Amino acid sequence: MRTFSLTLLSTALYAVSAQAAVDAKTALPQSVASDYQQHLGALFTHFHQNPELSHMEVNTAARLAKELKAAGFEVHTGIGKTGVVAILKNGPGPLVMMRADMDGLPVEEKSGLPYASKVKTKDWDGHDVSVMHACGHDVHITSLVGTARQMAARKKDWSGTLMLIGQPAEERSGGALGMVQDGLYQKFGKPDYALAFHVSSEIEAGKLVAVEGSPYSGVDSVDIIIHGVGAHGASPHRGKDPIVLGAQIVLALQTIISRELPPKEPGVITVGSFQSGTKHNIISDQAVLQLTVRNDNMETRDQLIAAIKRVAVNMGRVAGLPEDKLPEVIVRDGTTPPTVNDIPLTQRLKATWTKHMGADIFDQNYKRLGMGAEDFPFLTTDPYIPSVYFAVGGTPAAAFAAEKNGGPAVPSHHSPLFKIEPEPAVRTGVEATVRALTDLLQAPR
């Protein structure tokens, strides 16, 4: 762990400008809007144009640390490789954490935005790749800075200790766990509450979504190694074809979802890769399936894994394989648990947002239809910390209307076309976070 430092002169000048940008006497929405025009808008553009891959966020972390230091926080870097932790103590009260992820993706940006990323770098395997913020993490870290500046300027409104986290490597699902394993809570204390948000292209800009339950799924990566007996393609009776057996397993796996899970219980088994063979007329002696397996609770996860093993092994028996050649099912390291919001805490914050931001702040049209995963629960599961992971809209209502009328489709996350309307997203993210933190950070009575 090392403490981030600046020269006294630059720190003083920067703090003066930050304080001028955030007037604590101004109503919060107006203050956030002013700060976006004076500071956060340019900062978002900087982050968007300078994305870095997971665990390579050296410059991103340094800029984030500089911003948080200037806002008056005690800042530490190098937590879990490139992670940033900022602490602001303000009297007695709870310790509350707000997390933002920092990493970009190996995607060439084709959004057409005037500030589109042109960054190219070496990836983890030494390959030349383009990099972009194709998932909105630039919104997250910009909003974290905006939150820091507002909370530092409004210390009379709250009491306790605020912990802001700049987390690396969310896209590779290792950054949160890495920070915990590096002693995050031993060094800085275990939070009483934890918060995070994700900007979403599926939600109207300026709106919020807060799920009372699981906003993101758990995920496992599973390999099935299918052993066969190689033979000439003209003599299939002389071998055991692992491709045919693999095809049968792929289809049989889908019956786990359709016939073993309760209809109201979410679950996904997707075979993303099927590899076997080298030539038209050769029956291979091995096939490998790669699966992603999704769940919304650990009981369902255990049921799915057990069923995958049962189906794969017994389909091998159906094919007549001997016991020593039955398919192997390997659950890869790195199981990600589902993100599960604490329901009473979620209801409390929804009431706070409704009170201060209006009942129409919530996007009533949003439906969670996919089973994407997040590594935020590594920060909140062991040890358990009551948490809320909410969503902030990033796509203008006009874009949804155009799509509905046959116009361009709204690009999804991880697409080279992905884009967010930054001002309403950042402003809503900052205000919602400040409202939530102010509600939670109160001295005991």
C-alpha cells in the first residue's frame, strides 16, 4: 500500500478550484449541473478517450487518485494491483462504501462520437488490440469524483466515514476479489453498507432502476471434455464419435433449464464453444465444450452444476463408453456469486430517491431480460455487507422511440457502437449517490 501524494502547491490550487466548483449552499441538482459544466464533463471526455484494460489501469487510477485527493480525501493506491481507496472521516457514524469500476474493453470504438477512443495497446497475451469504454465505466469513475466533491462540500449534512473505491478488472471478474485479498477491510475497516451503480444503455437517461433482489446473476465457466475413439470417417463403427456425443450433450443440457428448473427460477446454460476434429474424414478422439452457467442464487447454481455433470456422464454411458472414458466436467476457478440487493436497504434508498428526486425518477419500462454478471458481490458476500447495486439510465428517450419506429437499434454494452449520453447519466449518478450516502451516513442517536 502506498499513499498518493501531490506537491503542496498543486494540491492547494486544485482544492481551491474544486471548492469553487461545488457550492455547498446551492441545491444539490443545481450544484451537480454546475460541476458537470465546469469540471466533470471534461473529466468524462478524458476518461473516455484514455481507456485501459483490466489490471492495466495505471493512468486511470492515477488520475482518479489525483481527483479524490484534491477533493479532500485521504487516498491510497495499489490496492489489489491498481485499485484506489479514498477515505473521508467526518465524525461519529457508520462506515459506508461506494464503488466504481475503472477498466475498459479490448474493443475498437465505432460509435462515431467526436471524442471516441483511438487507443491501441498490448493485451495480456501481448496482442495488439484497440481499447474503449464499451461498458460505461467512464461514467462510473466520473460520477465517483462528482460524488466526492459534493460530499466533501456538504459535510454538515452527514456524519461518519465515507470510503470510495476505484476498482480494477471488473471485466475480467477479478478486481474486487483482488482488493479484498489485499486486505481492503483489514486496512480500512469493514463497511456497514456498500453501494455501487452501473450505467445502462437499456434504461432511459436520467432515470434509476433499483431491483429488490438480484440485479445481476452469478456465473460459472464449465468445460466438458468428451473422450472418444478415433477412426476413419468411412468406418464410424470402428470408433466412438465424440462430436455426435457432444451434440447430444448440447441438446440434453437444455432440458435442465426447461424441465428441471422451476419456471419462475432464472437459469442459463449456454455452450459457447464446441471444438473437435482436424479433417473431413477423421473421427476425432476428443471434443471439448465450453459453457457459461448463470444463476440468481447459489442453490440454483449447485443444482445446475450437479445436473450438468449427471447429463454429461450418463450420455457417455448411453453412447457405450467404458467407465474410464466417460466425459469429464470441470468447473473452472473463479465462480462469481449473484449480486443480491438487501431488500430493506433497497426499499429505504428507493424511498429516499423518491422523496428528493420525485416518483418519476424510476424507469417503469425497464425489464431485466438478460443474466449478466458482476464481481461486486466479492466485496459484499464474505464477510456479508448489506448492499444495493442500482442502475442509472444512459440512453435518451428519443433513441428508444426511434428504435421502436424502425430506426437504428440502441447499441448494447460491449458493442463497438456503444455510447452513453454522459451529462444526464453522470448528473443522475452523482445526485442519486449523494442522496443515498447522506441518508446512510448519520450519527447514532
